[in-house]
Amino acid sequence: MDWMDAEELAVAVLGLDEETANSDTIEEAVFNKWEISMEQFHKVAEALMPFTIPAQAAISGKSFQGFVKDSAFICKQPVTPNN
């Protein structure tokens, strides 16, 4: 998961306005909610991703796992035999 995906996930989880949220407001909201840094949130989200339910991409047919909002991946990674 790259940094922008982690920020997009934080915006979704915290219910922030996607249009007005920026790195500073996201970092502040993450700290206010959980008393952790955005870097820590990023690491936790990466650690939880393998526990998400895999889904098959409609066009490629490949399987991915990740966090979903409104039936679309916020962030994803390919499913591998080790996941």
C-alpha cells in the first residue's frame, strides 16, 4: 500500500470530506481519533490487508484483496499463495 492509498483509506474510515482533506488534516484527524501518527496508521492498515476478503477484478479476472468503499477498492494488493 502506498502513502496516498493509506491517506485515502483514512479519509474513508474517518468520514472526512474527500474534496477538502489534505495531508495535514488527515494526520490531525488520525491522531485525534486514535492517538497515533499517519505512519502508524499506514503500518496497521498494511498489516490488516491480508485479512480482507479477496475479490476478482471484473476486467482482468485477477484476484485482489484490500479495503473497499462504494463497491470499489480504496487500496488493493494481488492475492498471493502466502496471503
